Amino acid sequence: MDTAVEQDVRARIVATAGPGRDFVARLGYRPEDPFAVRLTFPPEVSLDGTERTWTFARDLLAEGLRGPAGVGDVHIWPYGPQLTVVELHSPGGAAMIRLRSAGVRAFLGRSYAAVPEGTEDARADLALLLVTLVGGA
């Protein structure tokens, strides 16, 4: 049975004016969606007081630990040996978050234990077959 991988990671919102804010973000990975990771922010750091989740490629997160990566709405890059920056863009604005790299590495290691790198295509094909056989939900 496949098990989802979740890990809390220490984070900090980088503010352009005034001090930033520390919080705990949650990284998530589900083997049935093998290419994607989720980065969830708690309600206390969102403008409207609700939990927010961004979904992007697991490969992008891994690349961003080694060097600048990303195009479009999500950019990730290392910030010294201990931090990783995630920059997010939406029609409502942009946010820059610093995550503890050790937590990101640990999370990725657990996600690769669940679905090894390079085997995602087989997982995605199997998931599509199961949805087709039992009906989509």
C-alpha cells in the first residue's frame, strides 16, 4: 500500500517592508500523483486566514536545492548551505519563502523512497489505468 509523505519544515516569509515572519510549512507527496509535491502554508500566514497549498513538480524542488530552477509561477534556488528560497507568483501578488534545506532534503529522500526517481511515468500510467477501470473521482 502506498503511503503519502508529509513533513513539516521551518520557514520564513521574507518581507520587503519590515521584519519577516517565521512559521512551519508542510511539504506533501502522494505516490498516486508521482510528479507533484505540495507546499502548504498555515492559515496564520495567509492574507485571508485560510490554509493555502501550492503544487509544483518534485523535480523542480530537487533542482532548486542545487541551483536556480523554475519558470513561470514557481522559482526555487539555494540561499547558502542551510536555506532554500521558494518564490511564488499569482495574480494576487508574490511571496518569497525561505525553507530549511535540511528539511527539504529529508522530505525529498522520503518521497524518493516512496516512488524512486525515474519511475514516476510507470506510476502515472498505473494510476490512469485504475481510474479508467473503476471510474474517475
